Amino acid sequence: MALNIAKNKPAAHGHVERKSQETKGDKVVAGVSHTMLALWSLLVLVPLGWTLLSSFKTTSEIFASPFSLPEVWQFQNYVNAWNTAGIGSYFFNTVIVVGAALVIVMVLGAMCAYVLARFVFPGSRAIYYLMLAGLTFPIFLAIVPLFFILKNMGLLNTLPGLIIVYVAFALPFTVFFLFSFFKALPSEIAEAAQIDGAGEWRTFFQIMLPMAKPGMASVAIFNFLGLWNQYLIPVAINTKRENYVLSQGIAAFAGQQGYAVDFGSLFAAAIIVVVPVLVMYILFQRQLQGSVSAGTMK
Amino acid sequence: MTQVTNEVQSGGGVVATARRRRKKLTFDKVSFMAVFLGLPLVIYLVFVISPFVQAVYYSMTSWSGFDNNMPFVGLGNYVKLFNDDIFMLSVRNSIVLAIFLPVITVILALVLATLVTIGGSSRGQIKGLKGAGFYRIVSFFPYVIPAVVIGIIWAQIFNPDNGLLNGILTGIGLDGFKDFPWLGDSRTAMIASMVVIVWGFVGFYMILFIAAIKGIPAETFEAARIDGAGRFRTAINITIPLIRDNIQTAYVYMGILALDAFVYMSILNSTGGPENSTLVMSQKLFTTAFSKGQFGLACAMGVVLAVITLIFSALVFLVNRWTGGNKDVSE
């Protein structure tokens, strides 16, 4: 996919001198800027392109030269990664866990943010700061007690246990982001709905939630990336091999590489893990970059 | 629905009664608050807040985790930690990361963001570089790639036998780097690890800064230009002061990430690297807890990590304050 993007490149070079009024200094600055940015782009793209290329080579070809093209394009590497290395089953686990956690955290987070943003009640400030604490403290502080909480509930090493922990740790970010979003919505509309006889439930689900759609979309993308890429939580509380998610699966695969060297399949596995997030990124890239800026304006 | 709407629009008196009615505790309202606030809050308290609190208590016991026997040892674990040379080394490594990673990442991101936004013509409207969209898309790539995969890819790039880096270096004639173990030599392992993390995050902060720079009104730049400021002066004297809040945010995020760094460090060098040169606190905590079963001690490490994280954030805020961060430069 890295290569596809390169094709869309909107003629970065060669257009610099379009206007006659550009001074010599402009050209120099533009030239230097383009050179530096092009170098940086290469630094990003070359490792990814190299990974893609290597994923089609046999192990001995990889060892022979890091640059050579494969003699025969080894699509078998992908089959091996998917079946033998178990990436296929990890993939399905990840889809289930991330999908379920994402839906739950978006619903719960939106509800919580809505109440905090639009109702005044004793303790609402305290809850807000409690959420801030969840964002500030390192997850490592919580990881040991969390292990035993899940163990006592019988949720250790189960997918539901992983889902609920994902929900809990994605909650503060979700609430924070949506809090400002609900705060900015005009209160007249909610009041109008109420006057029309809609209860609190209906006001939320039929009026306010649809209005918050743009905010929900941005948060959902960030949560998707964060949860899909999560590694520490599953490694600590989801240690049964058949329940592995992708990130731990590929780490385990890479870990045993020292003994049974199949580098081609390892590169193929890396590509398999990257493709879903890259597709998401390309589909939503405008929205994602937009929400980076929205997030910083608070 | 429409009928009701028409009725309401007819008079203000209805609004007043409706407002009063909302104050009453109806079933609708009670059930709404219970579910909307109660449910998320219970999950959050049970799985996030209570572990934080418990960790502080466990850190004062010598609990091994597999029975309910938790001998209270007070600050004994902390004393043990400060006398543990390997733990102190991991603290040092974490602090090294927290010092260098934010500086390098933020500076690189600022430079790239500046090039993209004000690299264009110096006449007419202020505009960015041509092809800025392409650079933005490419730069953001690494941020969406799972950290585990970034670690695996770079571990292969640094691979002494078949890695890309040594391939390039020997390719351009630097034969001395043939078979050089970047991650296996205590002189280079830490630097190589830092390169990986910087690679993963520069693009994200670059996008963040680009957005911030675009938020500065164009008149500000035009005024600076009329006053005769060149691009470099504009970047130093106008752009950076105006986006310093964003820089502070980026700095804090990056520092918190550097103090964690678990994924990158454990994938690049799972056992802490040559002579523990890349061992960080989070890795030490993880093995102490889940390999050795010293849960009390591991929680004490967690507390130390949390305290260092808070000190770091406070320091960044204070430094920004002292250097005039709260002055409104735009006036």
C-alpha cells in the first residue's frame, strides 16, 4: 500500500517555478524544503517498502541481499503466516475484541460525557477530575491489581475480560473528547425536544447523539487505532494462546524466530497486521488529521 | 410530533412549566442518570481507579500474589528498590529516554511542520509548500502502524546479517559496518531504540503543529513580513511563541510515552539489551510481576514510575511558565 500512495503523489517537484513573481530566494527555500521533506518521506517509506518486498522473498533470498527482488513472488509466505503462525485466528480474536470494545466504549463514553457536559449536579466536577487521573497515571501502576481483579472475577485470560478492560481504559479519553463536543451543542434543541414531550432517553438517542456524529467519528477512529495496537494489556491479562490478539500473536511469532527462522512469513505477518489500520487510515485520513487539530484546541 | 411542536410554539408559558417539570425526579430522569452515569462510572471505578489505589497499598506489602497472605512491610520495598542496582539502571535509562525523546521529536516535528507551512512563496498570500498534502499523508503513516510491528520491522532493519541498514552502509562502501549488531552493542543499542521511537512519532506531532500553525491568523504573518522579518525570524519569533501551548502538550505526551516505552523496548531487545543498556522501568516492572511473582515489589516500581511521570509533567508546565508561557504574545 505504501507504493499506491506514492503513485498518487501530486507532482511535488517541478511545480515550484509556476509563478513568475517568485524570487530567487523563494526557489532556494522551496528547493531546500522539498529536499528535506523528500528525505523524510523516504525515511518513512523505505522501511515499509522494504518490509513489503521482503514479505515475498524466501528466507535464503532475504539473507542473500536486503535489496534483491524475489526470484519467485512467495505468496506462500502469507499463507504460512495466516495458518501456521496462527495470525488468522489472532486476527479474528482482534476483530471481536476491538469491535465489541469499540461499540461499548463509544456508547458508554457518549452517555457519560453527555451527562457531565449538560447536567449540573453535586460531584460532577469530582467525576471529571477522576477521569483526568485515568489519563495521567501510567497504566503500569494499575496492571498488577488489574490482573487479580480479573482473576477473582473469573475473567482472566478470557475475551470478555479483555473487552471490559479495553472499555475501561479507553473511557477517559472518550469522555474527555466528547465532553467538549456535547458542551458546544446548542442547548435550545434539547430543550425543544423536552418540551415536545421527549424524555431524557429519547432526547439523547434521537436528538443529541445524532448531532454529535462528527465528534463520535473522530473519537471512534482514535479508539480503533489505540485498541488495535494495544499490546501491554493483552500481554498481561490474556495469556492463553488461543485467545491471543494480533499484537501479541505477532510478537510471539517474532520471538520464536530465533529458533525456527522463517523471515519471509514474519514480514508477511507484519504486512497482514498493518493492512487493516492502513486501510482505515487512508479511508479516514482527512477526518483523522482534522481531529488531531480539533483535539489540540481543547 | 408535528402537532405537538405547533402547540408549543404558541406561548412562552409552556416553556416555563416544562423547565420546572425537569427538576422533578421522574422515573425517566432517575433511570437515565443511573444508566448514563452509573454504568460507565462503575466500570471505570472497578477497572481503572481501584487498581491504581490498590497498587499503592500493595506496594507496601511483600505479597507474592498466590495466597491472601500480604505481610505489611511499609516502605521496605522502596528501600529495596533504591538499593537495587539493576532497577536504578532502568530508572536511569527511562529518564534518559524522557529527556531526549521529547526534545528530538518535537524539534524535528517543528522543523518539518515549518517547512510544509511557510516554505512557499514570499510574495502575495502566505502559503504552504506545493505537495504539502503528500508529505502530510506520508508523515502520518508510522503513527497508525502498531508499535509491535514498528518494533519488529526495525529489529529486522538493524539485523546484523540481513538488515537494511547494514546493507545500505556496506552498499555505499562503509564495509566496517558489515555484521555490526546495532541492537546488540551496548554503545549503540539505546540510540538505535530511540531512533525507532522518534521515527514512529515525528509525523504525528508534525501534523499537530501544522494544524496549530494554520490556526494562526494570516494577518500575523503578513504583518511580520511587512516589518521585514524573513522566514527564519518569522518561525522563531512568531510561530513558536504562538503555538507554545501545543508544543507543551506535545512535550508532555511524548515524555509520558518515553517513560513507558514498554512495547518498543521489549520488542527490540526483550531482555533489556546488552549489559541492560536498554532496560527500562516498565520492562523491569513487568518481569518482576509476571515472571518472578513479586507483586508487592512490582507495585512499588509502578508507584515510582507514576511519581516520575507526575514530576516530569509538572516540570514541563513550570518551565513553560517561567519562560513566559502565560504571556499572550499575540497582543
